[in-house]
Amino acid sequence: MGNELVVRKSSLPASQRIHRAAQYVRMSTERQQYSIQNQAAAIAAYAHSNKLTIVRTYRDEGESGLLIKNRAGLIQLLEDVQAGETDFAHILVYDVSRWGRFQDADESAHYEFICKRAGVRVAYCAEQFDNDGSMLASIVKNIKRVMAAEYSRELSSKVYAGQCRFARLGYKPCGKVGYGLVRELVDEKADIVVALFVPRIRDWVAKIAHDETRHNDQQHEQNLRQAIEILVRWGNDDDRRFIEEVAQQRLAGGLTVPFAKVWLPPLLNLNPVAAIDVLEKGLANMPAAKLGSGVQLFADLFGHDFGGFGFDLHGPGFTPPLLLRLLRLAYIQVRIGDDTEHEGSHSLDTRDYAERGRGAILGALFASTGPEGWAAKIEVAGDCLFAHIKDRTLALAEKKAAEEADGVALTETEFCILDKTGESPPKTCEAMFALMRDRLDDIDDLLLQDISPRALWASITDEHIMRRELARALRDAANHSYTVDQEAVTADEKETDIRFRSTGSAQQGTIELKLGDDRSGRDLFDTIRDQLLTKYMAADDCRAGCLLVTIAKERKWDHPKTGKQLDFAELMTVLSDEAERISTELGGTAKLMAKGLDLRPRLSSERSSRAKRRQG
């Protein structure tokens, strides 16, 4: 569709030209492979919806929109319009920028006015306004012209800056390179580069590592920093062990030794535990101040997003307990009370970077997962150093735990079970715990029904028989989510009363049954830790448990600690509080609860009926 193929026609009457249009398409560089085709497709769709026939194409390929000088297609279009040699009444352009990125917006408007004066309307097909001459269209169109020009100016500045940087690195940024001036980029991780340079760099580091005579030499410090980074990033395991050993040797004297701030970052990268030991020792006697040495240290280590030696606070080396130790150091040195409130725009200083580093450590701890992550967050919530974020910490800990529980993927079979029954097999300790609680609540509901087994169960005085009855009821409610075992043998040959086993994972739940009529409050209280937790919940995949206590007659219990007389409801409150306390103490790694089944007759008529049966 080049201009040389366009057949020139004499001007047609207006009545015949009204449904005919020409299209103008332009792309800036030859590398924009599909720009012309995309423009033509959008223009064709616009023409079809407006009942226009495209009869002429003007195009500029690989031409900038800044000037009209080299745009033969647009020049020819304007010449045809001014000469009256057009057989169309519309010019279709993809958008305002394709018409041109003229640095003077009036120049773009001038060329459009030439067409408009000759009775040819310019339409911008991809724009959101109709070029109908209205005030709104005129305002938006002019804004678009200015934006098109500004884009070109900004792009020019960015390209120039990039080319200058490219040239400073030793490359030829443009044009053909003369003989002998080609600099080829070799992969910095290529074996040949490592073989040539890394051993030499290591020898240099080994030679000057203990040189303390140049501790005020900034260039020497920068060279050492770069050499260490090269060895850690692109050396082998032996090179990294070498850097770790030297770093520990150099930092054994604390944070005041020469080049301590050079050796601490690689040690944080290679051995975070050793690095935080150094930090704790070095900061122990360092007084905290708004712009003290501790603030400077945290700003240098954790406050910058660019430059320097990198280490990932979210990496596996930074465990939640380690992050908690680091967070305590940060809050002691970078004190909340010294934080600066800025108004309006400002340049970041050392204090700002230190506060940013403190926030980065807190964010990494909040993002930690698993039992250790939960325990660390609970410890933060209970530490007076973090009293101002206690509620936020607890809320985030619960949210993170819920996300972990919900994030377990289901198999196709498990999705079928979910679709059929409304629940899926538990895959986490939390899910198993919730399932057990739900099923035991269902048994409470069963005992309130007319077909309740309350009277039958109340007559049972043998725990083995009661266990069998409860296991049957729980098995009937399984919905393919779990199976039920009685007296499952644990790793240490102990037998649990009832054990849930998930059908979709290795997760298990344990129910320890006790008939409360003949047991003391102390016996039931001690069962939670000494028997249920210690004996039956030791395995990693069996960390959900319940002490289930039944009662069939009226009686009182002594409080396990105070000796106060308790009824059944009060006893279960004490047991539930103890189960919750142990769960919190374990940092969420185990879930415990205490549940009571009251089998006593609910109504006086039930009591008299039961008495008659006994007399008979």
C-alpha cells in the first residue's frame, strides 16, 4: 500500500466523497514490526462502524513524528488536500500521536486546520473523544498533542542518559565501530572469567584482610568491598567459606575494628546467626541516640534498596527467632520515640534509612510462616518493647495463620469430596482441629434431639464401651474427610482413645476420653499436658487434641489449684482455659481443647423415668 501504488483521481462531488476516507499510518522506527498493521486494523474497524470506505492510504514508515521534513506520506496528503485532488471527505488516523509529536502543539493543529479548511475531516480512531469541533473535544485534543510532545522529550532525555552511561562503561553507543574498538560482553559468571580473576582476587583479599594501616583510606575500603562481593557472588563454596572465616576473625574484636562495616554484610549473607551474635555483642554497651552509631549501622545495613552488599531478610537463613533477635536490637537502637515526622517533600537522611531498615526487619518477621513464625509473633505481642504494636501483631499473626491454612491445594478427589459434602479432608493442624471441634459440637446437637442416645450413654460406666459408642457416632459423620481409630498405638506404644486420620493427608487428631463421674479435678487437669499432649501428640502430624469429659450424675469437683468446689460447667471452664494456655505457650504448634458431654437428664420427667427403669 505504498504511495507509489496510489492511483490519483480527480476530485469527486461532495455527495460521492461523503462516505469515502483515506487513512494515514506512521511508525517511528523499523523495529516496530506490527505498528502499521495494528493501526490499520483499528482504522478498518472504525471505518466499518461509521459506514466509510477506505480508498486511499498515506504512510510513513520508520519516520519520527517530531518534524514534517522527512514524512513523505503526510506531505503528500497535505499537498493533495490543498490542491483539491481528493476523492474522500475523511482522513482516519489511529491517534493524535500518529499525526505527529510536534514540539509545538500549534504545528499539529495547523496541519489539521489545512485539511478542515479544504472540507476534509480528520478523525482519531483510537481516541476517546469525537473530533467534532466541540469545546470538550478541542480541550482534550490539545492536551493529547502536548502529551505526545512531552513523551518524546522525556524519551529523548532518558535515551541520552542511557547512552552516556553506556559510553562511560566503555561501549560504543551508536554508529559503526572502527576496527579494533569492539568490546564484547562476556558473561561475568562464565567459567573462563571465574578461572582468570577469582583466584587472584582471593589472593589479594587474603593478603590485605588483616591490614589495619589503611583504615581511613576510602578507596581501599571500596576495593575491599567489591572484592568480597565478587568472591561471594561468583566464587565457589570454598571461596565463600574463606570469606566467612575471615569475616568472623575480623569481627571477633567487635564493631569498632577497622573495616567492620565492610565485613558485616557478607557475614549476614553467609552466616546470619554469627553476624547477629556480633551485632548483639557490639551493640550491648553502645548507647542509643537519635543519630548514634547504632542508627548509622542499621541505616547502612538494612535501610537501602540499592548498592552495597545484598542479603535477603526473607531468606531461609533468617529464621523467625533470628529475626526477633534482630528486631529487638533495631527497636533498642532506632527508638520509636526519636522518629522524625516530615511534612511535604524531603531528602532522606541517615535517620530515615535506619527507620526504613527497622521497618524492613519487622516486615520480614510478620511475613514469616509456620510454627516458628507464629511463636515469634506471639513473643513480640508479649514484649513491652513492642507494646505499641501488640494488637497489630496479634491480628497479623492470626491472619497469616489463616492464610497458611487456606493456602493448601486440593487434589481432584478432594475437590469432589468438597463438592459433594461441603468440606474437604484436613491438610493442616488447624484444619484438623476445626474439624474435631465441629464434630464434637454435632454430638452436642445430637444429645438434644428426640432420638438422642443420652440415656443409653449415661448408663455406661466402662470407658472402653463409651469410646466405642462415640467412635461410631464420629465415624457416621465422617463425610469421607477422615477415618476413626480406637486405641491407636503411638510411636512409644501408648494407646489413644479415639484418633481421627485425614483421608487427604497425614494429619491426625487425638481425643482422650475420661468419664468424669469418678475422677478428680486434679486428675482431669493433669491429663491435658501429661497424657494428651506429652504421650499422644508428639508426632509432627498429630498436633490437634481434645480432652473429652463425660458426666452422668450430679457431683462437685475440687479446683485443681485452689480447692474451691466446682460444678461441671465451672470445671470445664478451668480445663478449657488450661488447654488454651498450653496452646498459646507452644506458639500455635499444637492445638488443644477441653470438651464436656453432659449426659444427665435434661428434664425432671427424664430423671423419674430413669429411676423407674432402675427400680424395675
